[in-house]
Amino acid sequence: METGGSSIVSNGGHMVKDGDLISTLPLAPTIIPGTDSNTVVEDCPCQENICTCKKRRPVCQCLKKYFWEGQTLNKSHQKAIANLDPNFPWWKRILITHRRSIGLIIPALVYHFFWWAYFIKFNTWELFVDKYFISITMIFGSMVAGMTTEGGGAVAFPVMTLAFKIKPSVARDFSLLIQSCGMTAAAFTIFWMKIKLEWHSIIFCTLGALFGIIFGLEFIDPLLSPAQKKMGFVSVWFSFAFALFLLNRYHKRRTFKTIPDFTPAKAVVLIITGVFGGIFTAVAGSGVDICSFSVLTLLFRVSEKTATPTSVILMAINTVIGGYWKAVMMNSVEQITWDYLAVCIPIVVIGAPVGSIIGTHFHRQVLAALIYILDTVALISAFAIVKLNEVLIGVSVGIIVFGFAFFFMMTKVGEYILKKVEKKENLDEIESGEINENIDKNSSM
């Protein structure tokens, strides 16, 4: 990148100008004009992106960096905002400048219209008397669902099974059904806001998850005991959180907005990921979102800011599939599950979209930290609450160790893929430079 006639390049979190290494502050990753638009690189607030300041940033700057970084919008919406014509009709200006508020209001109004109509007609307000605790749980659960890659089921399932002693089958069915409402509302908001998504993951993971969910509901779920479901869920995702923590210790690691250099082999990886994620979703009501997130971040080095809204879209699609299969094809959803759903719908259709908007402003390290906390608390609670025997303890520890080894291996393969991508980029730059040099020679002759 050329700035003011001086050559500036990224070098492991530093900026190099005319061969001199000048340290920079590790600010939030952004796109710098003139670079590959798919690459997230470190930015600097100083003039010409050259940082000469030595002091620590004020607290307000740190808070802005980590908690109000700014949304990653797609190019068309960025262009619409930049080229907003003051002579546009009032309604068009509102649609562009107030997209966030409109994106929250529309799905909430649709769901609330039908919810209020049902409750008023059938006078079912008494459900809140005995089941208010689920409503309170989902205030937090819906926000987490929209904000992180951990869907609402990642909160609902462990809380319902561990804290409230509800059967795992009921908790799983509730997780599927409530996310089919909350996540679709959040998905509408994401689409409306035109937030950056990884469409390869959405398409190919869904193809695999379609098979995985049906297979898991029909054949895998009946084979597992309630205790096995609880411990398996928290053990697998704790190992993932730990692997993500180790990866994020390298604060300057390079990430991408989308999967770089997409190939058919990567499509196959995403389909397989969807199959296993679908099976986890069939057992615990959540899984395809976390599986997709783990592959995108650990293997393909996609930024958490893209992987998180992508996981929300995935869960919106696949919980609708799972909920339909369980309620209609299998006809095995208990009445108490529908009661829990009824007292939570008006909450999650607001909480999940709000969470999705908040999450797009958070720095990727904050999003990752939320995952560490959620999975660690779930694991500790499970070991403290579930009645364990020696076999189940051994299996749980084995899952954690194996899961950590698997995710750690995934990070190493991700490093290899990253080196191949960078090598290809270097070759492309060399070829581009040679072409430009030949053009200059021909034009001077």
C-alpha cells in the first residue's frame, strides 16, 4: 500500500515505512483501501496509518474498540450510505439511515401480532404463573443467541436440564422450537441490515445438516440417556472454547471476511461439518451453528464478526427443519414444550435481533470471550449438578481431551491452509507486478 509516496506494509502487527519498523497500537481489524477486501488487517488511528504514539490509549478508546467497533456491512449497503442523496424521498432516506430500527421492529411486530391474537382469544395468560422462570431465562438466552455463535439452545438446554431438572428431550424440543422463532427474527434483521455473511457455509452446512438432523432425531437421540446428553453437550463445546482461546492468544493473527480461495474440497468439509452439526442439534437443540463457527474460525481463519451472523442464519434455517420434523413428521412434542414456547416467543423475537445488532458492533475478541464464559460455566455446572458415575466421568473427560486434540489439530491445518493462501497471494502479486511492468515498457516505446 502506498501512502504519501512511502511504502507501508503490514508486518506481524507492525507498520513498515521505507524499511523502518514502527510499532502500532493493536486496534480493531478493518478494511484498508487498496488491500484485498477479503483480508482483515490491523488499523491505526494516526495520520497516514503510521503510529508514532507511545502512550496507552484512554479507557474510552479501549471501550470503543472492543464494544463499539462498527458493523461489517456488505458493499452495496456501504455504497448506499456513502452516496445518500439529500433529495431522496423521505421514506427512502428513512429506510437507509434507520435500517437498524426498522430491522428490529418488523419481525417483532409480525410475531407479536399473532402471539397477542392467540393469547387474547384463548385467554392463556395463566401459563406465566408457573412458567415465568423460562421467560426470564430466555431474556438472557435470546440476547446470547443473537450476539454469539452459541444459539439460544446453548443457554436454554443446560439451564433447563441442569438448573430446573427438565427432561433433556423437552429441553431439546423447546430449544429447536424457540430458536425457529427467535433466530428467524434475528436472521431477518441481519438480512435487512445487509451484514456480511459467509454464504458458502450457509449453503453447504445446511445441505449436510438436513441429513444430520433427521438422522439424529430418528436414530441417535433414542440411544442416549439424559445424563449422556447433558455431559456430551457441555464437554464437546468446552473443548472447542478452550481451543479457540489458545488460538486467540495470538492477537495479531490474520483473519478473512470470507473463506479465502474457496474450492470443492472446502465445500465437502462444510457439508461434513453440517452433518455432525445436525446430529448435535438433534440431540441438544444446538450444534450446527457452533460446528460451522469452529470450522470457519479455526480452519479457514474467517473473522468472528462474519462467522457469528453466519451461525445465526444457519440456526434459523436448521431449527425450522428440526422443529418441523419433530412436531409434524414424528408428532412427539409434549404439551409442556408448547407451553414453554408460548411464554417465551414475545421475548426472543425482540432479544435475538437486538443481540445480533449488538454482536456486530463487538470486537471479535469480545465475542470469543463470551463463548469461553458460557461453555466454562456450563461444564462446571454439569459436573456439579448431574449425578455422575465413574464411566460417565471417564467418558466426559475423554470427550474433552479428544475434542481439544481435534480442535487443536484443526488450528494447525488452518495454519497450513493460511500459508498456502499467502503463497498464492504472493505469486499473484509478482505476476501482477510483471504485467504492469510490461505495460509500462510498451507504453514508453
